[in-house]
Amino acid sequence: MKIFNKIKYAVAISAMAVLTANATKVDEAIEKSFYPYKNGFPNVENIKPGLVITKDNVDIAKDVLDPEMIQHIKDGWVEITVDKSTDFILNNSYIEATKNNVGKVKLPEEKGNLQGGYIAGRPFPEEPQLDDPRAGEKLAWNFQFGYNWGDGAAIDPFYWRYRNMNSNKVERELKFDFHFLNWAHRVNHEPLPEINPNPSELFRSIYVHVEEPYDVKNTQLLIHRYQNDLKRDNAWLYLGFQRRVRRLATGQVTDSFLGSDLMIEDFEGYNGRISDMNWKYLGTKSMLLPFYNHNEQALTDEFKEKDGYKFVDFHGKGGCFPNVTYQLRKVYVLESSPIDSNHPISKRRHFVDAQTFTLPRTIIYDRAGKYWKSWMIGQAHPDHHLAINKGSGVSIDDSFGMMDVQAMHCTTGQFKGIVDPDLNEPKMFNVQYMRTSGK
Amino acid sequence: MKVRLHYFKNISVFKKKTALLGGALLLASTSSYANEPADISGFIENATSVREDRGLSKFRNTLQLEYSKNIGNFAGFNDVSINGTFRASYDGVYDLNDDEFGAKAGRAINIEDQNFGSVPHGQGLGSTNPDSPYFGAPLPPGHVLGVNITNNPNSGMIVLGENLHATNGGVAFGVPVRPCDVDSRGCINGYMDKTENELRFSEFNDNLDFIRELYMDASMDLDSGTLFNLKVGKQQIVWGRTDLFRVLDIINPVDFSRNNIYDELEDIRIPLWSIAAEWQYGANETFDDINLQLVWVFDEFRPNNLGQGGEPNAILDAGSFFRGFNNCWENGCTVANFAGGAAATDFGPGQIGIRHANVPSWSVDNTSYGFKIEGVYQDIGFSVNAFSYLSQLPSLRGGIEATNSFTGEKDVWPYLIAFDIEFPRINMFGGSLDFYSESIDSAFRVESAYTTGEEFANTLKPRLFSESDVFRWVLGVDKNIFIRSINANKAFLVSFQTFGQHILDHELEQSIGSDVGLPSFGFVGMPDWKDNYISTLLFKGWWLNDSLSPQILTAYDWRAKSGVIAPSIDWIKGNFRFTLTANIKFGDGAKEFSDCRTCNPFNPFTATPFHTAEGGASFDAGLGGFEPLGRFRAGPIGMANKESELQVTFRYSF
């Protein structure tokens, strides 16, 4: 009997040890996922703060920039200034949600929803493995359920410029306000984790309002994404000159949005369902990405704001490149290719920032597989931006440049991102709001 | 300045009160609450059109200013704003092509006569002019035939329908076409009586239409979580989900004189002083979104502007018919092929025609009101609508007292073509849906409405009209299609719509004349089709970052067998916008229907053998032609069959 008890205790102790070891492993994975620079920032030979990468020295950066950007620098389209790397630690509530829910979800057998009842946080904090055929999908889910704009935020104003890269002329300027709201999987602002009632089980909504110019003034766009990833987004467009809301056919999310070089699907790097793409993880690298402190950049005061806020400036070929500093970041290289054979692109190559799971750099290839578009989204640290953003733990989308290198045309975006739930009340994200506020 | 003083002098007390309300709104926007700067934008535009056979038909120059100012929180409301749209335009067509559309338009006309080919206006049967071929023709003693040629001279006129069709054995009469201050004949007081300046400067009228919109918009967060929104002032209130067709979009009347049916409704709705109160409940356990809107239009009644006789754009050419026919009533007129279906006949004043328009004056009973419940259920957007309003289209009601042309006796004569224009109350119940079909990657839009109280011409009725319930619907489908060989990166929009109308109490029958095979005798009853369908197809593409957008818009009226195809190209460069459109009509054009020449209102003088055989009863035996009722069969597209145009618009926005 004594022997039996000894064996029992030994098994129990062993099991506890395994569990503890596993728990430690998971904790370490989460720690590594959110604090990848705890033991130091990436160190790459010759890539130091203050370095200006030009066509004359670009070869030293061939391992830390994508080939397309290398070519642009070689062609003299842009020069990149390197600054020191900084920590972009996401909001603690999101990290805590990750800890509380880790291991509860897994990928579906095929395309579809996460199994196990996803609540909040980063669903797959573990390091991706090249031998995991579904690692890409996990990264995509981490982006989809990323902290992105937090539970909700606004970009107001948001200036877009359409530029001719050959003539260097700005052809058109649009002034927007954008609003984002997470209906579910919320971690920070009450109610948590979901806004109720939510009868259609929405996950996230984006509301866009055009303020200028006159011919598209009062155009509004509303996108509803559902918690069910197999359900198509619903999108509505309010046309000011018609005073009507039109339901959009899905095809229109892969069309040029208001004549820009972006499609709706490009918003935030990728704005669509995970199940619309095949995802492939291609490896982990240290790369230069446009992460910076907004207040320390060469800003422009061409747009006047009452609070004195200044916007990121642009430079380079056609004025298509955000004039911001880059820093070395840990990056997951992720490729997405559309399942729909009629999709206008063949693939996107995303350079996913491992700490924030934002998509600051994406290369887009046309249906023939040729390089088509260069997508840059500058990420600003929230503690060096508007005062209201300080401590928000949101990596703030702060500038963008989308270059169509085939048409030699680009669209640039200058943001005033504001992480303030009061600017993104649920009432804004319904169809009737568009009608009421339209005109 | 002279113009402005004139208009302010003539505006009604109600309009003055509403203008004061507008002034108060503007004043509020400059109050101490108004710390935010005003948002002012707008455009200047020139729209020029050239029409086949007529030359310049539009040279309209427009300045439009849009004003919006937030005045913060006020009286418990949040985000209170004052919004205004002000529009001033000058159409130079009345100066540059004044012999077609202005003070020199029209001429001396001849009226078709089966006996003599034609006779000059005022020289038909009953004329006392020795030059008339009918001079001295035997007529009943005591007859009062004869045009008052002093008041109604043969000048400044066209023959009704001449721009679309020959008289061709039907009826016709002269239509004065000069502005009403130049020639007041046929101008219907308070309805179709625009002066030359009112035509030139269409917003500067008794209704102060240069204030296109001026309203307060305010919201209040209620304790229940509901958002309450209130809009008060002169405004457009838009219902429905379809383009071009007005099944639910009926709150504001429409100005068809601007460009017939082809301008955006946004530009041709006639804004009205009204209140729209909306409770936005948001999501609940069942609906993703649910809202209730109550609407009260407290403005003076305003009908659709159909365009008056002599204007370049007059939908259905109704304005010409009304003007010519009012002139008949006021002064008498020569009617083609009338007596015996052959003789151009000079009717005297007060015998046939349109006596006047009873445009309802302001009273609470004459205001309009309704509600809309709108929401989203799962993936379906929906609305339920109800609205009670006065008809924006005129109804011609016979049965008025008139003079017997052959005896001089005054009485109410059944089946006599003598009318007053009325605007009856209509009740509309309807709804709409929109949804997306993933399987065919298309968005669908549906609208339907059931109305009671509408009135239609009906030659089977003694007063020549009858009431009917009407069911209307529109089905629209939008699909984006890639044609990569001509545009690799941007899909084309294909939008197809079909509008249907079913008149429930429709009456139509073969006439007694057609039963025995008489030529030119056909159907009698209601000229409107019992069931009719109009389809539209839009094919639109975009190039050069949407700055260049060609499109082809087509519309086809299936029963009228008439259509229009309008290819256009739109080019935006900075603040400039250039649009070139060809508006090409095709198809049958004019249609025929009974014209009530053989209705025998003045028995026995107007009796045919059919009527005599029935003891001298009055009824429509069925002789017809293009005018006047064929227009209801030809529809707005068919009636504009000879109005193909080339249209150019330049706009500078700021």
C-alpha cells in the first residue's frame, strides 16, 4: 500500500512538474511575444541610428529591407534614415487578456472560425515555426485580433493625397474622418468583452466620412465585420450627391476606393476575412520598418489644427514616401494569396511587426505576379503623439504611402489618430447614422 | 434689386413667416454659441444644352453655396447645427434663343382641318372672320361659337404637340409660348404663370427658392440610450433605396422643368419647410438597427414643377396642354378636326378648357405627414413607410359649369372637356428592402408602395376622371464586373432597375366606334396603362484614379416602346469638373387615345349616330388622336421623343 501511495505521489508530482513546465513555457512565449526586446534590440552590422541609407550605400541594408524598397533606394526614389529601436508595448489589458485566454483556442480543421470560443487577446502568442504548415494562418489571426486601434479610435482629420509620381504633382486631396470600433473581444474600454446588444455578432466596424472635396463631400462608408469569419463583410456607401445609402457588392472592396490607389481591402494592411486568403509564414527577420516617435519627426504645418498638431510630411519620388525614421524590428514575413481566382491581385507579402502585430510594410503583386504596389504604414509610438494617446498602448497608424509602381501613381495619408472611445460611440456604426448625418 | 423687391412684395404671409424662421436660424448660427467656424462650400456651373431642331435649349449658370455651422449644445440638444443651401441661377436660353423659348417665341399658326387642309387660328367653324372658309356656315341659332380674337390673336403660338407629331386627324389647338408677363394667355394663376424673369432666374420666385435649404439639425441622447434627432426647416427628406424612380421618395415634389427626368433628384427635389423627428434605437435583441421617423411637412402645398408652355423642359408636354387649354377657356380657341371629326371649330370662352387650378392654400388640413420605420434585420435593410400628402401631380376634374356652345346655356355637362385642376389627397403605404446575395455577388434594392386617392383621366366617366388605388414597385440590382481587357484594376458598375406600376381600378374598353371598325376610333377609358414597366440600365467605368468616368445610361418604357440612351463622360481635374452627355431618344414617341371629340356633351348638336341610337346619351364613342390623352400612353420618355440633346456642363467647386 505504501508503495502504491509512493507511486501515486510520484505521478502527481511529475504531472504537476509537467504542468508547471508547460505553464512556464506558455508564460515565456507570451513574454517573448509582447516583450521581444527584453534582452535587447536587434543588432545588425552597419545599421546604426543616424545612418542614412542612400543609393550609394544601400547594399549595407540588403538584409534589413525588402528587395522592392532596396530597388527604390537604388533608383534614387527615397533615402531612409535609421533611428534607434524602441519598445512599443501594447496596452496591458490586451496582454492580460492574452494570458487569461491562452491555449483556449485552436485553428479550425479548414477555413473558418477559431475553435474553442475566442474571447480576447493574442490568440497564438507562441513563436511561429517554419515546419508548421498553418503558422501563417496563426499569424493572420494574431493580426486580425490584434490591438491595432485598441477597442476603438478615430482618425480625424485624415488627409489623402493622390499624386502623380512622374510629374510630382498632387492631383487631388481628400479630407476624411475614420472611426473604428470593436464590438467584441474588447479588453480596455467598458463594456467588456462585448458591446451588447449585438444581435448579428459583429466583431468590428469601420465608419468613414468624407469632408472634402465638394464632389465627394458627405460620402460615407460603413463596414461591418462579423465574428463569424465565414460570413462576408457587409458594406454600405452613402453618396452625398444622392442622399442615399447603397449597399455595396463585395466586389467593390477590391476596387479602387474613391479613385485612390487603395482598395478597401488594403485598409490597415489587410482588411478582410482570414478565410479569404491562403496564408504562408516565410520566416522571421530583423528589418527596418517605419516605427518612430511622431513628435520627433520632420512634420509639416500645411494643415492647421487648433491644438497645434502637425502631420507627418512626405518626401522622395512623387512625394510618396512618409518622411519618417525607420528602426530595426523583429519581423514575421507572411504571404497571403487570395482564394478567389477573380481577385485583382495574386499575393501580398506582409512584413508583420512581431511586437505589435501591425502591418507596416506590404508588397502587393498583380494577377500576373508582377510587383504592383508598395504599401507603407508608419507606426507612431503613443507616448510621443497627442497627449490623449499617451499610455494607450496603441501602435498608432500615423502615415501611409501606397505606390502603384506600374501606373507611377501613389496615394499618401496623413493621420491625426486619436484613441478616445467618446469619438467612436456605437451609434456611429449603423446605417441610419449615415442617413442622419449625411446632409 | 428690382427683381428681389418684386418677389418679396408678392410672397404670402406664410412664406414671410417661414422666411423669418429661416432668418432666425441663420441668426442662431452667428450667436455666441457659435464658436466653430462655418463650413462654406459650393460651386459655380454652366450647363449648356443643344436640342435637335430647336437649337440652344439651356444656358444655365448657377452659383450654389452650402453652409453648415455647429453651434454646440443648445436646449438639451447636442451637436446642434444650422445648415443651408443657397442657389441662384440664370438661364440665358430665354435671351440667346428667345425666338424658340423666350419673348419672341411662337408665330401665327394654322390648325388642321379635314375639309380645308388647315385654317388659321380663329378662322374655324363659328368664326365671324370673312376670311374663314367657314364664314357663313349654317349653325344653330343662339350658338356662342367663336374665338375672342382680340384677346387671343394669332401670334406667339405653336400648335399643341407640333414638336413631337403632326396633328394627323386628331385634335390640336394653339398654345401661347411666351413668358407670362409677355403674353398672359393660358397662364394659370398660381400654378403655371412664370414671367420671363422667373424663367431666367428660376430660384427668385414667390417661394424664395434661392433658399434651397435652411434647417436646424440637433441630436439628444435620451436616458433610454436612444438617440433622438430633430431636423427643422426647409429641407429635403429622402426616403427609399432606388435611383431615378420615386416610389417612396415622395415627400418633396420635384422640379422637372430643370432637365426633365434626367437631373439628379438631389438637384431637382423642391425642398419644403418641414420637421423630421427620428428616434434611433440602435440594436436590440432582434434588430441590428431600428429607427422611427415622424415627418410633418408644414409648408404651403407645392406641386411638381412640370414646366409651363414655352419652357424647354416640360414633362409630358403637360404644360403646353394646360396652357393651350386654359387659353381655350379664357378666350376660346380653334380646335382641329373637331365638329364631325373634321372641321376645325372655334369654341368660345367658357365652353371647353381648363378653368383654373385650385392650388390648396395653407391650412393644417393641407399639410403632409407620415412615418418611417427603418432598420437592419440580420443582413437585410428594410423600411416601412406611410405618408399622407396632397398629390404633387394635377388631376383634371370635369363636371364644372360651362357654356353650351350651341345654345349659350350654362350648366354642368357630362363628358364635357371642361376642367378644374385639383390636387387630391393621397395616402401611401410602402416599404423597401436591400440585401446582398453572395452567390451572385450582387446587391439588390426593392421598393414598393400602395397608394389610395390618385386620380386618372377616364373617358368612361361623366366627369372624365376616376380614382384608383395604385401599386408601384422597383427592383434594382447592382453588380460590379471586371472587364480586364479594358480596365485591369477597376470593376465596372452595372446597375439595372425595373419600375412597375399597376392601376388596380383600371378601366379600358373598346369603343363603340372601334367595334364597328371605324378608323381612328379606338379604346376608351383610362389612357394610362393598367400595367407598365420602365427599365433602366447603367454601365459605368472609372479610369485615371476615378477622374475620368464614362457611362452609358439607358431607360426604356416597355408599353410606350420609347427609350433613351445617354452616353456621357465625366472628367474631374482639381476643382474643375466637365461632363459631356448625349441624350438620345428613340422609339415610338407619341401615342394615340380617345380625345372625347365624340363624347356628345351638347346633345343633340354633338351627337354621332351612336349617341342618337342611345337616345342622345353622352358617352365616349372613341374617336381619338395623339392629343391630349395620348401623352399618358407615351409617358415622359415617349413625349420627349424629339428632344434629343447634347449637354455640356462645366463646374468649378470650392
